[in-house]
Amino acid sequence: MCGRGSLTINEKQLELKFGKDFYSEDLERYNPLPNFNVAPSHKMPVIKAGSNHFDCMRWGLIPFWAKDMKIGYKMINARKETILEKNAYKKAAVNQRCVVPFDGFYEWQRNQDGTKIPYRIGLPNFELFLIAGLWEKWKSPTGEEILSFTLITQKPIDKIAHIHERMPALILPGEEDTWLDLTLPPQEALDSIRLLEPDEIDFHPVSAAVGNVRNNSPDLIKEV
């Protein structure tokens, strides 16, 4: 499960990195960047397949058929191995693929005594990366339209398997085109997401303060 992350650059830096623009009317809707403790329900910049802009989306997918948006809290992740078996994801896997920029994600290693150690995991030097995702549009009973997304997870590489049994489907910038190619069948697109090599992943322990979503400061990403 991936339930926490970081995106420690600002909107202008994202625009320069990806050649995408922010919709000016969306800027006040996002959770402020930099964000050192990205959590479910936060509104994040998302790149949809075929789009030249960042879309503001809520983390936690709300299926179009849902009666209540609270279901999104249970759908922050989609397992790569079973996406095409789930009614909530099958349609989105065909034509609603996306990528979400992060520069780190947090996972907790459980010790034998029951205690947990949080780690920040990412690329070397915690460079920007993308996580493959699916998005959805949901209309509330009052008529409000909400865009939301889920992050795809997969089995971890051996280097970090001792920390957690799952990891996000990381994509290096510049390698996202195949996943976002909607002419490809969903299974072929999923198969294109490669596991990173050991030298492409780095991690270090961080403060337990990251476990509280109210905490959001540069200290959270520092090695302890």
C-alpha cells in the first residue's frame, strides 16, 4: 500500500519539468506545494493521457457509480495484478490512465516487537518521478463534479522488500508515454511498467512525525 508521499517542488518547477501548464482557475484548489506529507484526500497535480495541462485531482478514486465520495478513502491504491478484474478500475484502465508526480513515498517497516520505522523511498537524491495511476470523474448528488485518482501498486524490488510488501508503480520521467498511450490495450500498457533496478532506488529512515497528517515541514524528509 502507498498511503503517503512527498512533492517538494513548486508549480513553476513542475511546468518546466514536464512542459505542462496549470489551469489558473485550479491553482487555489490544490494542496499547497511544496507538500512534505501528501496524504489521501489531498488535491494533487495529475497528468492525464493526451493532456497538455495538469489537472487538480483528489487522491482516492471515486467510481462514477459511487453513491458517496467516502469510498475514495478505500481506493487510494489499485493492485497492478488485479486491475482488470475490478469493476471500479476496468473502464478507467482503457481510457483514463494518468501519472502523478512525486519525489518520495513513505512506508513503515514493522518490527517484531510491533513498533514501526517510517522510511522515505525514491530515486537517488530523491529526484522527481511519476507514479502510474487511473482517474475518474464523479458527480455528487448536488451536481458537483470531482476528479479523483488512484495510484497503482506492485510487488517491491528486492532492495526494499524488507520495508513493505508493496510499492508504487514508479515511472521515470520520459518513460511515461507507453503507459499513457490509449491506443494500447490495458494489459499491454500495464506490462510496460517496468520494475526499477536496485541502483535506481534509494531510501532512508525518517521521523515518526510523518505519521501525523497534520505535520508538514521539511524536517519530515530528513534522514534520522
